[in-house]
Amino acid sequence: MATPKGVSNNDQSAKNILASQIKVEQNFATQVYAKFNSIKFGIDSCCYTDYVSAVLSKSLCDWQNSSSNKVIASTEVVGVFIEPLATVNLKASVTCPETPTTVCTVLDLEDIITGSGTYSQCFEVASSVWTVTHLLGGYPSVTVVDSANTVVVGNVDYTNSQSLTITFAASFSGCVFLN
């Protein structure tokens, strides 16, 4: 089919796809109506009907219309998904609780890039409880490394938006990085 003058190829392709979808929907509706008449009233269609083919075409058409190229990630909330690299506002994010009990992994990358910050603090004396006053004004993600630069996992408790406490199973020295 030739593209009419003054219409872009993309516009014409979209129109052709829409026309194809409408044709599949109309055929499905006709086949379902014929099947309904046959079951309810015993009236068979005088024309050739192919109910199974119409149902399959409709299912395929619906599947193609619902497909997306976006990659999504599941959250802790049932039925809530996010795009991994989508801009998320930590202050209003539905994926992070207002006062997290553990580290919230969704970051507002724009805030980090603009220099709202990172904070680091090293603990020279071995301890199993570290108290950090960061003054970042939020609930930052937490990464802890020991003196050998190995990542260590601890229990993070956000005291408030300005400080947090990290509890470990054993005492050690190292550094904490917040962003």
C-alpha cells in the first residue's frame, strides 16, 4: 500500500496497524455473535465461521498490544512495579516507606549527581555499634567496608533524617559510605 502524499511513513504504519486491529476485533465479535446464536437459539450461521481461529487471532492481537519494551522491577508491594532507571523522588516515593527500617535501594540519581551528596566516615576503633551523624537530611543508602576494604552487612536503624546507627555481629574498624 502506497503512502498518501503528505503523510509520514510512521503515521501510515500506525494507521495500518490500527486498521488490522479493528479487523481482528470485528471478526472476533462476528464469530462470538454467531456462536452465541448457535448455542442460545439453535440458529446456525449460513456463512462459514471459524470461532477457534478468531479467538486465537484476538488473543494474539491483545498480547501484541499489551507488550512493552520497558524493563520493570518488582517492589515489596504486591502489584507495584517500577522502571529500574526511572527518576524516583525519595521523599515522595511509594516504593520506600517514610521511615525505612532497612536500606531503601531506590535512589534518586538526580540528587546524587547534583551533589546533594555522599557522606563517608571512618571508625579507627573497633566497635560492634557505629553511630553516624550525616546531616544529609534523608534516609541514605548505606555501604560499610572493613579495614581490608571488604563489604560488611549490618543492621541499619535510622534514628532520624540526620543520623543512623549500624549494629554488627562482631566488632571491627572500617568506613561507612552514605548516599
